[in-house]
Amino acid sequence: MKSTSQNIEQLAAAIAEEVYIDIAKWHLYLGDAHLHTVLAEKFYPMLTDSSGDRIDETAVTKVLANVFVKVGGGRREIPLVELIPSHAQSNLLEILEKFAND
């Protein structure tokens, strides 16, 4: 049986490879932006919640809206939900659903 930290690392690795932010049509993957682990730590408890609630698009959007990315040397913070295109958000939801079912 894997530990919680191993599961979070595995989830973070999947997020790092598949999910990106889009800046002027340039794709910066969350692993390169050092945001993958932050998201994995936020989503993992939701995936292991025994309440029976399934993670859905609304839950993903809510988490992304509460993660802020500093830009311009920290002069401004933008919610991650505004930087990830809808296709990449769909990829994130698929990753989370797959991880929840494994």
C-alpha cells in the first residue's frame, strides 16, 4: 500500500505532464511553473473523501479559483482558473477521475 505522500507525488506528476497555463499562446506546464504539487495537495483529500461525493467540474473550478499565481514579480496575483484553458481543465478533471478510480 502506498503512503499518502507517494499518492500525492503520483498525482502531482500526472498533473505536471498534462495540465498547462496559456500565456499568449505559450503553454507553460504546471510542473515547470511549480504548481503541480500545490494542486495535488489540494485535490488529494477530495479524491479520498469517503462521503461519496465525486469530484466534478464545479469542484475543480472552485479549487483553481482559489489558487493564485503571482505575475509581474509579484505585483499582481491571478487566479489559476483564469490561466488554464478549458481543454486543459478537462484534462485535469480526467486525471482526477482516473486517480479516484484507481
